[in-house]
Amino acid sequence: LSLHSLQMSSEASAPEIPAAVKDFVFDLHDACRRSQRPDEMKALYSGVFVELSLKHYTHKPWPTADEISSECESDELFMNFYSELTTRHLFNNLRPTLNDKINAWKTYSSLFDKMLTLDDSTKADAFHVLPEWAFELIHEYVYQFQGFCQFRTHNQRSAEEKELLEANKDVWDVGTVMKHLHGLIAASGLKTDPTGAAAHGQSLYMMGYFAALSLSRLECLLGDFHGSLDALSCMNINEKSELYWNIFAARVSLSYHAGVSYFALRRYRDAAKTFSDMCSAINKGVNSGYLKRLTGYEQFMKLNDKMLAFLAIIALIQPAIKIEDSLSKSYNQMFGDKLAKVQDNIEGFDEIFSFACPKFVSPVVPDYKSTEEPRNLSAIAYSKQVRQCVDDIKATSNLVRLRSYLKLYTSIDVAKLATFCEIDESAMANRVLALKKTICAQLEHQRKQGPPLAGTVVDHGDVGFHMAGSTVNVDPVVRGSKKTHNFFLYNVSSAKELEADVLTIPDSI
């Protein structure tokens, strides 16, 4: 028995709370506040908590924070972290009710509000959390937001559920969720000092760091792919010294959602690089047996399959991008039939992309009092986002067909090309220019340099061409040669950025 148990043996205690659980709370509080040793915290968080959950709380929730307050000196900040930990256990192992979902929102709001309104009495600068704890906490926060959006927008809700939802419209509000994540990032000082020296305490730095990673995921789920990458601007996502690199679940989540965002922004080479690196790391972990020892192994493999599906799409619509042989073999084994269907009929993209993409959600709160036929708003938002991306994929696949024709000629008339592609001659010239812009020249991130959105226009096309009147002249591409059209492509991109800036200027002065 611990010294604490001996001291408490003569005191009355609540019989429903085992002594081992009280010891765990006491020791975890001591590790967070006093010893602050990562090895002790990890043993308690990843080991003892799991063991006690299996032994005592397989079919019931952990004691509330108030019930264990005497074991942690009624430390409000610690009690907030404890409440989140036990709430996560409830959602992962039991069947949460609507009231549980609402109470979970209150738990997270209380924790984040406490973190964002720190004063001297909380002594937050002396409170430490594990990086794994901070990541899993905020990752779960966004996961529960996603789940609640899907729950409340589902059209099959009982009258009692609608009444309760109507009375709690502010629960899991997207504006408040964003406010919490942005607030933690600002409080951590990441944007001014990525090292964390500007943060008021280690716990704030950890929370702010992983809030940036989860904000990227949230923006992706909402369909703001530019915002998803911008959220990662305070870190170098390709640097192995980054904090998230040591947490495999964080690496997988970041790689998947950043890759999806690159893909949606037509930065296919960056998407392929992001997906390929992560899939290779997963394969290495599986072969070594390392991944099977980690919590979340099944989820890692699901995301691996999704990333392989994206690589299969990229290989089809961007033939100039070379995918590693082992990965191409994997996605051909998994999606061989679907890929053959796509090559015969571009309609097959729907099925592959629907499998690969995230579960997009709608943050809109429905009108629970409406007498109209209820609609599943999240399903509608998901379908619209999928349709938009699939339409973009199909448009790009049409350019691949044009590219294959150009590689057969040294010069060809636009009218003849239009006949091959089965479109009007008037639209053919635009398609030729689109090929130049979409496939041959792409904005590409320079590894280990700049934020994820930064990049340089690079021509990776394997066919060079220019138009002279109604004729397309095709030139052989010589690797390493200077391509004069890069000058024009770069300035087209610069002109678009300038135009976007001009449009933001108010009309009136």
C-alpha cells in the first residue's frame, strides 16, 4: 500500500470507490503538480488507468470529480482534466445517452474556459500534462463535435430528443468550438514562438500545440481546405523534431487530413508525397510489429486504406506523378476492380472517393420545431462535398485523355483534337490551356521550408506544348532544360493572388 493509503486507513471513505482508484487519483495529481516526471505520468495515464477501468469500470462510469476531490486537494484544474479523462472512458466503452453528450460538452467547455481564464490561484504554470494526453483530449473534442453534428441533424429523432436538443441549442456550437481551439493556440504563443517559451505553463503549450493540429482536422471536416492547411502554419509538418512526430496517432491524423486538403486544392504532388510518406511508415510499423502494440491499430489501418485510395486516384488523374511500387501494388490489390471500372467509365470515381474521403459534417443547427419533412443535413452536406470533389476529379481526368493524344503528335490541329475528345472546337482551346495549368504546372511545397500553404509553381509535365493559331505544337520535354512558359505560369498565379487582394479592398473610402 502507498503512504497515502496508510494515512487514510483510519478515515471513513465512500465504500463505492476502491482504495486503488483513490491511490490512482492521488498519484496522478501528484505527478501533474509536483513530481512532473513523464515516466510516472505515462505509467499512470496509459497503464494504471486502463487496468483500473478493466477491473472496476467495464460496465459503469468512473466516479465524478466531486467524489474524488478529497484525493486531489480539490484542485479545480486537475478535476477538469480528470472529468475529461473519465468522460472519454464513458464514450469509448459504454453507450452514451443524449444527456451524456450534453454533459460531455459542459465538461470540455469547463476545462477550456478554465485554461483560457487562468489566474495565479490555478497555478497552471506548475501543472504538467503528457503530450499524449493533450493530443487525445483535443482529438476527442473534435471527434465528439463531429459525432454530435451527425446526431442532431439526423432526421430520425424522437419527440423527447428533439425537445432536449431544442433546450440545448448552444451545445457543441461550431463558433464556440472554434473559439476554444483558436483561444488555446493564441494562449500557447505558438504563432510568436513555436518553442513554447511564450506560453504560460507547459500544459497551455501542449494544449495549444495539439489544438492547432485538431483545428486543421476540423476545418477539413467542414470543407475549408485552405483553412485546414493554414491552421498548421505554426509548425513544420515535415520536420521529425516536431512534437507530434512522437505520437503515431497524431502523425496519422495530420497526414490524412493535410493530404485530403492538398488533394482538394489540386496540389496533387503534395498530396501524393504526404500520403505516400505516411503509408510507408504504417507499412514499416506493421512489418516490425510495432503498430500492433499501439492503441488505435485498427483505426490506423482504416486511414491507411483511405490514403491508398487517394493515391490510386492521383495515379489515374496525374500520370506524371510516380507512386512507390509497393504502394501502387497495395492499392491495385485493394481497388483493382474499381480502378478498371474507372478507366472504362469515369463514373467509377464516386465509389472510390466516397470510401477515401472524411465524413464531412454540417455545423448548422436544425429547426427542431419545423413541421416540414425532416432532412439529414449532415448527409446532404457530405453528398454535396463529395459531388464537388468528384466533379473536379472528372474534369482533371478529361485532361489526362488530352495529354495522351498530345504525346502521339508533334503538331495537331485544334479541330482534330476536339474530334478525338468528343467536344466542340470552341471549348478545345480552353481545355488545352487547362492542361497546361492543371497538370503541367502545380504549386508544390518545398520540403522543410515554409508553412504548408507555401509553395512554388513547378512544371512536372511530361509533355511540352504551345499553341500557334489553331495548331498545337508539341515539344519533347528535356529534363533539366529551362522552360520559358514557367515565367508566364508564375505570373498567372501572381496575378490571381493580386486580384484576390484587390477584391478585399472596400469600395468606399
